[in-house]
Amino acid sequence: MSSIYIDSGKKVWIFSSYRWQGNPKALFLYMLANYQGTHDCWWLTDTLSEAEILKSKFKIKNILWSKSDSGKRKLELADVYVVENNREYYPSLLSDKTVVFNMWHGVGIKHIELGLEANAASDASKQITDSIFRKTVKNHSIYKNNTYLLVTSEMMEKHFLAELPVNPSNIVRGPYPRNIIYQSGYRTYEFNVAIKRNLQNYSELIFFAPTWRIRSGGSLFQQLLPNIPALLGVLESRNALLIVKMHPLFTEDYAYTAAKSLFRNNKNIVFWDDYYDIYEYLEKISIAIVDYSSIFYDLLAAGVKKFIRYIPDYDDYVENSDLVGNYLELTDGVVANDFQQLLDILDGDVPDVDKHEMLMTRFFAYQNVGVDSMIDLVDKAKVRYDKGRILCSFDLFDTLIRRTTIEPVSIFYAVQKRMRSSGRCFPDYILENWPDLRIRAERDVRDIKRKTIFERGNDLLEVTFDEIYQRIEDVTGLSRGDIDYVKSLEIDAELNSVEPIAEKIEFLFAQKNKGYDVIIISDMYLPIAVVRQMMVNADSRLGNIPLFLSSELGVQKSSGQLYKHVFFSARYQYDRWLHFGDNAIADGEAARKFGIEAFVHHKDGLVGIEKVLVEKLKEKFGHEAYQLAGKWHRYRESLRSRESSRHLEIEYYAYAYVGSALVPYVHWCLLDSIERGYETLYFISRDGELLKKIADEIIALSDLPIKTRYIYGSRSAWRVPSFIDKVDDEMFGPFGNFVGLNSFDDLVRASFLSEKELLGLFPEFSLFRGRTHLRGKTSEHIRSVLGQSVEYKKRLLEIAAERRTLVLDYLRQEIDFNESFAFVEFWGRGYTQDVFHRLLQAAAGGDVDNNFYYVRSYTNGNGGVKRHNFIVSDQNFSYFEPIFASVPYQSVREYSRNECGKILPVLNSKVDEFFSAFVKGTLDFVNDYLPIVCHDESLLRAIAALSYDYQLNCFSDQFICSVYGDLKYNEASFGDARKVAPELRLDDLKSVPDRASLTLLSNKLEISLSRSSQDVREFYDKNFQKNNWPKIFHKEVVPLYAVKDFSFYLRPASFPYLALALKDNAVFMDASFSQKTKRKDVVFKKNTVIVVIGLDWLRNGVPRLLTEYGYVTAHRDYVSSFGDNESREVLDIGPCRIRGYEYESAPGVKSLSDQRSSLARRKWRKFTRDPHQYFYDAKKPAVRVVRHLFDGGHFAGRFLTAVVHRCFG
């Protein structure tokens, strides 16, 4: 396959420019004529049409389209790539070893490239500075390592080294070829053809070439030549021909295009067609009318002696251009300060210049260096491989620091809270609507900035803190004192709410420790002093990091102009610019369009109940709502280190859901009991186990003057012993002992009799053996039979008397009747309290107040029975009973006396995976909640009400479905606990015979259906009426966070971390893996080592691995720990650069591959894989015939194919 390339031994020089002109063109013509034996020289065009035009009109043979197969081959083989500027796009097929010979396009005294101003005013100047910014960031390593720069004098060398990113060792000293070669007779066109006139008919040729102005209002052409007929009169009197050549940026000037149309046939004026290169005939010019263009020096070098410096805007141009030298000293020729002076000068004799020798020394001192010597030097040049510097910039807010209250608007609610308590007389409409007013004021000022660019005389769009409040003052009429006061409140709120994002700050300093330069870039209206203080408050080390702030500079990241300001102010000198932030536009797209490798992580976001918390409470408790939501978010975020997503779900549910439901209630119980004068609160098992732990934590943190104790009891333990004279009818009611029975054994336990004794009284109950449940009509029948049995009731009273002794002794043992006390339950009908009241009075030996706390109870107290209800609601709080049933023991049914005479509950332990998490989560919640709520009863009630409403209605919530649904509970007094709301299977649902049997599958069908498959939900909806099932509103659960189990992902805890690519891994600039941010120039190939420098998380709790090239998946199907695969064959470390891809959206620095013949390798691989197909796909018919030698249809073909596979496959 080596025959694909025929190595002639010649040096391959590729020439390219944006037009068929300039120094590359001159040198190309020279070398084509004089170096054919030693050099293979080719001009490559960017478009096919340009290549065809050059070959047809100029008869140049060595012209190729850069994207043709031949052009690509030449690029891969290029030894030297010749240009005349710092290009924005370099062909990716060039080798890393290719020398780039930059011959530049002119000398002069104007600033160039890095010496220009970042915030130039005109659109044209912005295009130029944008281009400089973009191409330098993308190609800096090429400029510094591959590029050799031609300079023409010592002065120009100093100028270029100061303003171009070039290595001082890569300087070529010599003449501009276009100033030498054309004078030797090299031509590509006839001059008379270009001017469409016969030059011999004119006495002199005058040349006018005005340059582009950075600041130019209206038509430049009209300003310079306001009266063309008068000019033509002077030209006709001199028998002169005037060539007008406008700068490319002003060829669309409306007055210029109109003049071209109007005077195109006038004999004394020609509007130059840039299709032709004027430099080939500069020596024919008699008089040159110039201004500030570098063409003055080329004309001087070409031998022009007479110059008119037409500079009517001299003062303005010099003031705004900041020239590197004195214009009048470093140019020559008679000066015309206005159009009339120009006409007067042209009407007389134009003198020769006086400073020709001095100017040639200053600008062309190396003119005598031979072109051949210059070519020889470039042939011997070597590419440098200096490791370049790297710049790392970081967004500030939500990247390095963040607000404890998550959202920026939360600050305005904090201000509103303090305004309300300030004692100042703010108008009601301002006080009540402050957050909205503050938001609108900022939007108002931003809109004003966008729409007053002309009036303000600049296009700086960023707003400032003072401008926002000035607008509020102007519109509302608030006094200056009030405005200053509110401004101070907002600054205080910002300073007090800031917190570090520790892992990101450590990441920043890790980059700094690598030797990278680190800066912070932020779009923020706050004053720089305030922002600086926020940084220091978060982490004192940040105070030493350079900060570029939009409010200080007037430009924003979102427009790209803040990045550009950094670029020019730093005199950019980096091979790579990495940026890290959270905003897809400001930190992503705006940066990438300038070649910055911008990596975007996800910003913090609230989910589910956190969002609802803010929405429901912000009107009255805005600041506190955001504070709480921030705590909830941070807690959820802290659980990402858990072993599995299941652990995260359980712990977050315990904190946010159980905590918000129970903690405010317990808090209120404590506050209310203190106010009522209770000395001790008794928490009753099982509900009280968790509630007491919460109470003790609140008491300890707040130092509340109240005691708590825990007593074991239940309706099972107290109901029957309370029957002193008679059995309550409630024993047999719809909420009595014989409800929710699932088996015959449950019936026996509920009756308090032995099986033998029960069947002795009710032999017909033996029919219930083997039943799957005893619900519905069966339950009604059992309750009716038992309730009407005098003998059974008599026996119950006997059992009650037997059990009562231990119960009463236990109560006397545990309760101090000399104190004022109350009991804490969670919720109930109140019947258990009534039952307990009889026992309490018997234990006390007389009347005693029986005070119970409930979230809600159904019946009112009377006499000594008092019920203190927390909430007014029609909600059924039995929903929360499975949470209390998670305690690690079963409900207490009886007591026993030990050998010391102490009464103890009989505890039957059980295994439960949730209770310890519930304890930790609720206590963590107390610690976060209490400093925010303090003892504000209105706020704690609002939090509780919000939690109850959410949990009793949002049955498709991820955490409710996955955690609450898996809690185990039995609503009956007896029987085995089952999952509250398991995921339903279609076969189980199809086998349900009746409505009562449906309850055996789930206690909460809404939750079960939400977490079940689409098939199950559709089956239920289709059949519920036919089967007499309840109509259930349900919708599929949508995962909010940790949407896939953590076990699927690699989650390194320290960096750098080595991972191994198990498959080819695409690289993305955005953690969201947006397809438009997928890098097309980089991929981590299978079996390469990936150096992971960080770990970022999506809003939905999916991790991404961050590398210095972008994000890759953390999924274990694609990556694994390198330490787990040390014996595996490793192909490479780091990403594979994809050659042949022109990455015009510029996500990162362009790397020129060091593989010179990837096209050949691809063809070779194709040949060795399938030689028949390889020749079948050949373009040339003569080559295509060879496929028959490898045809598998005959022996010879199979044999030759086998030989290829064996030898090369």
C-alpha cells in the first residue's frame, strides 16, 4: 500500500490565503518558477469554485481545493504551510511537525491583534476583535510552536513580538516577497485588463486606498469624497486616472456602491476589483493618496515617490486608535486636512517625499536579505514543543459559592422580612410586594440599557446595584434614606447567606497547584467590594484570586464580551483556556464561540416537596421558606455518597417527609404544654417512640422547661382491661378489634380467647379456617355474632379483670400523679383515650385530668378527658401510622412482672430497615429546622400543613412511592404486617375476586398504581367498574433524584482518579450530554486510561466524570476503576484526537496530529479487512478491475484473500 504515496523527496510547501494575493501568492509564484526540482509547491483554496477560477483565468496548474482528495493528501504531507496572518482555521490534517510560515500582510504603526482594544465601538471593529479573540484562544499553541513569523525590520520585530503570540526564537528576518518579486516581472494578469482602459492614454496614475476606521459613523466614502464630480474635474485637467481601492470591510458602504454604479464608465476613475492583486503593479502608480493604511509602506518600497496624506479625521483617529508611533513622523507626503485641500493639492505639483531612506530603514531594514535565503531558513526550521500555559476561569455564583437559600430571589424575601420589622413607614404596596418590585426594577434597568445605546454613546449593557436602586427611587418616590437603608439590607442578606461549594473550591486550587493560572469571571450586579467580601466569607483563599466582574466592567459573559475583556487585558498567552460554570449560555455557548473549552455543570435545583415548600409558604414566610428549602436541598445533596440510591431515598424521606410531618407537631406540643403548665409529657408507644426522641432533641437545643417520659401501651393492651362493668360496644364496631382480619388465627388473637374456647362458644367459626381474609360481609357477620353474645362478653370481663391489675400497677409505677401532665399521641378517634381514662382514674384512685395531644382527633373531650388538637383539617392522618409502626418491636399487648416486682411491657422485637433512618433523619431535621423557625407557631403550623397536604395528595412522588410504599403495617389490632403500597403485578390484579380482596394487595392503591407498570395501570382503569373496585386517580411516578441506582456508577471520592474506558466514550462539554456540546474532535477509545479530575452531578442525581477535555459517563458499562483492571492491556492514556474534523464551533484548542498518513492507514485497514471490497470501491476503472483477483467465487480469489488476512490482517 506504500504506492498510495509516491515520496519524491521534495519538500512540500502549501500556500494559502483568504484571497489570491499577498506575500504567500508572491512567494508561491517565485518558488513555482524556481524550485520545481526541490520543492512541491501548491496553492490550496478554501472553496472548489475558487480553485476552478484560479486555474482557468490565471492558468496556474498547482492549484487544489483543500477538501479534495488530492488537497487532503498534500496537507498530510506538508512540510511548510504558508499564510499571511494568524488564521482562524488551520486544516486539521496538517501534521504537528508542519512548520507554519506566517509572512504577515503589512507593516505599519497601528496596533494589531493582542494590541487592539477589547471594547471597540463599531460593529466592524467588534468583528475584528472577536475574530482575534476566537482564533488566538483556539490556535495559540500553533502560533507559539509551529509558526515562524516574517519580520522586515528591527522596529517591526519589536512591534510584532509585543502584539502577536509568537515565539521570539521563531523569527524570520527578510523582505516581503510581494515588494521584491513583482518588480522582477512576475505577473498573473494584464493591468489594462484589470482597469478596462489603456494606461498609455493617461499622463499619470493616481491611487487612493483609505483604510478602515474603528470608529466611523455613517458612510466613510461619502465623508472622504463628498464631491466626486469636482474630483473628476481635477483628474481630467491632469489627464490622470484615479484607482479607488476601499478596505474590504467597507466595500459594502452605501455611498461607495452608489458611486461605483454612477461613475463606472467615467474615463478618469476606476473602482478597483479585488479579484486582481494591485500589488503586482504598484510601481506604475505616480501619486498615492493615503491615510493610515500600511499600504503606504508597500507603495514606498515599490518606488512610489509622491504621496498625499489625506487625513481629515486625524485628531479623532489618533485619539481613538492609540498608534504605536507618531503618524506624522513615521509617514511622509504632503498633508490634506480636508477635501478642498485635497483638490487644491491635486490641482498643482505634488512633491516627492523627503524621508524615503529613513522610513525604509525603519520598516524594511531587512530588505536586502535574499528570498532564497529566507526559503532555506524555513526549510531548516523545526517545530517547537514547548508545553504551553493553561488558563482556568471559574464562574462564581453556583460554581464556587452559593446562597444557603438556593435562589437569588430569596435575598429579596430576606430584605422584605427585615423591612417589615424595621419600624420604618414603608408604603404598604412596597412592603408587601418587595420581592416582585425588586425583580421588576432590575429587569427594567436591563431593558433601558438595551434600548438607550445611542443616547448613552456606548453599548455597555451590564447593570449595577446603584442603577437598580436609583430606578426604584425614581419610580416609587422612596426617600434617599430609605433607599440606602434597603440597599444595606440587601448587602447584609447577601453576605449572611453565602456559603462555599467546598468541592469546587478545592478543585480550583487543585488546578492552581498544577501551575495553571486561575481567575474568576462573574456576571453580577453587586459592587465588586461586596462580591469580594462574599468570596472571603465563603473561603478566605478566594480573596487572592483575580476577579473580573460584569458590574465593574460593564460587559457580560452572556454576550461573550467579558471573556473578551479578560483576553485582551491579559495579553493572552495560553495554549488552552478552560472555563467552569453552571449556565448553559453564559458559561457554555458564549465561551465556546470564542474557542474556550467551557465545561458546564448543573446548577442547584429544588425538587418535589422542596419546590412546593417554597411556593406555598413564600407569600407569608418567604425568607424562611427558602432557608428551609436550602437545608432540605443540602441534606439531599449530602446523601450522594451513600452506597445505593435506596439508602438516599430512605434517608431523605426520613428527613424531609417524616421530619416535616412530625417535628412541627412535636414542637407545638412542647410549646403548648409549657403554656398550659404541664410539667411532664408522656409519649405513648408506638407512636411516641419517634415523637419522644424528637421532643428530647428540641428540649435540649432550646433548653425548654419540661420533662418527657415514655410509657408502653396500646389499644390492644388497654382496651379490654378498661372494661370494668361492661364491654364497650366499640369493641364490635367498624373500628374495633375485629376489623381487617386476614386469617382465622387473627380472629383467635383478636378474641382474647384460645382457639378451643372460641370454637366452644362459636363452633360455626371453624368454617373460617383456610380463608384468605375475613373482611367485608364476613367481618360484619363476626362482629354481629360476638356483639350479641352475652356469654362472650361475660368472659371478656373476666379476662379484663385478670389483666387490669398489671395495667394499673404499670401506670402507678410510671406516672407521677402529683404532677401536672399530658399524653402525646399522633392522631386518633379519641376512643383509646376514653378507654385509657378509666384505667387512669382507677390507677389514681379518683378523678384525674386526662390530657391528650393529637394532630387531629375526631371526637370532643368531656369532663376530665381533654383533647388538644394541632390542626383544623378534614384529612385522615391514619396515613402516617406505618411510619410509627417501623419501631423495632411489635405493638405492646400485655405486661409482666419481673422478679423484682417491676412491671415491664412484653416486647416482641422485629426487624425493620427504616426506623434507625427515621430517627436520624428527624433529629437532623430538628437541628436544621429549629434555628429557622425558632418558636414561631404560625410558621411551624404552616410547615406542617404544607407537609400534610403534600404527602396526603402527591401519591406519585418518588420518595413516597419507593419508601412509604415499602413500609410494613397492619391497620388491624392483630395480624401480620404487610407492605403498605407494593408495586402491583398484572397477574395478581387479574386474580382479585372482589373489592375486599383488593385491600389485601395494597392499603394505598393510589401509591401502588403509581409505582406499577403501565400495563397494570391500564388494566385497573379498564376493569375497575366491572369489578366494583374504587375509582383511583393515579399517574406514573416520575423519578426526581437519584433516578438510577448509584451502584451503576463510578463515583470517585478523590482526584485525580484513573478510570479505564470499557467502550469508546464520547466527550461532552455540558454535563447534561446535550448533543450540540458533544465533542467531535475528541473521544476516549476503548481500553484507554481516563484521567478524571472531578465529579459533577446532574439535577436528577446522576454523576458525570469530568476530564480536562469534557464530561464522560460514569456508568460502569462504559468505565471502571483502572485499579480493578491493572492486568488489562491499555492502549493509551488520554483522549484520541479525531483528525480531518474542522471544529468550527471551537470547543477547544486544535491539536495537529503527529500521524502523517491517516488516510493511507484507513485505506490499508480497509484493504486488509476486505481486499475485494477495497478494489470494488475504487474510483478508477483500471484499479477496480483488480477486485476480480480477490473474488470469493473462485479458488484463486479465496486463496489471495486468505494470504492478505494471514500476512496483514
